[in-house]
Amino acid sequence: MKFLPLLGLMLSASLLLAGLTQAEEKKQPKAEDAEVVAVQKEFPEAAKRERFLWDTFETTEPVQRFNNFSIEDWQQGYTDFTDCLVKRAKDQKLDADGLKALLEKIRNHAGENKLAYVPVAAFDVTSGGKKIWVIAVVWETPTFLAQLKRLSHVRLFAFDAESKEQVGFVTCR
């Protein structure tokens, strides 16, 4: 009889932990949670772009939603998220084909640098009549991804939408 309260406490703790684990699993974002956002911003001169990109886009809700993103197969994740971002751009009557080409360029960058990337947000920025795509990816080295199963870093790429030339880049280290 002396152990009954202890048994009840242990059972309550187990149920609480199980509930927390289920809640964490439910919060895990999916490709459908990726966003395309159109914004009007003044894009700064080259010397100030890194700070601008980080301060303006890294802290946005669409990017933060995927902070410490858990994934098993990043290549399939890249494809799923690309498809979703391109569909959202098309639905908003933005340059979906241009975005798709840039997402492929970023995927090649991941391969060249032996990094695991998943694009999670794209920002259609209008600045002085020019269109610029800012694309956020979460990333990790494949070695750490194999161990942690999480993409815990952010990179932001900026491209001139017309020429497809990269005009900005910033990453956490």
C-alpha cells in the first residue's frame, strides 16, 4: 500500500511524457507549411545585403517555423518543398517557373557543397521596379543529419528574378 502513491506518480509522469512526445510530433511542419510571400522592400547596396537579408527574412515566421526541422530523407524533402513553393507562387500569379529554376540552382549548390538543404520559404521582393527572389533553406551537413535527423541551420539566397544572377547570400555558421 505504501507504493500505491509512488506508482500513481510514475504512471502520471509516463502519461505526461507520452503526451508531450505526441504534441511535438503533431507540431512537425510539412511541405504544405512552406510559404511564398510577396513583399515590397528596398533592396540595399551590395555591402549591406548580408545584414539586410538576415535581419529581414531569417526572423520571419515562415522561416522560424522550420527551425530545427526534423527529416529523414532530405532529397525527397527538397522535391516535396520545391513542388509546394512553386505551386504557391503559381497560385499567387508570381513567376513560378523562375522560382523553380532558382530552386534547382540552389539544389545544385547543395550538391556541390555536400550539404543537405530543404527550401522552406520564398519571398518575392519588389525593389525599385526590380524583382528579387529571396529563398530560405534549412540545412545541415550530411554527417550531422545522419546523427541528429534535423536541419538546424538557415541560409538565405537572393537572386535577380530576371537574370537569375545571385545578388545576395547569408548563412548561419
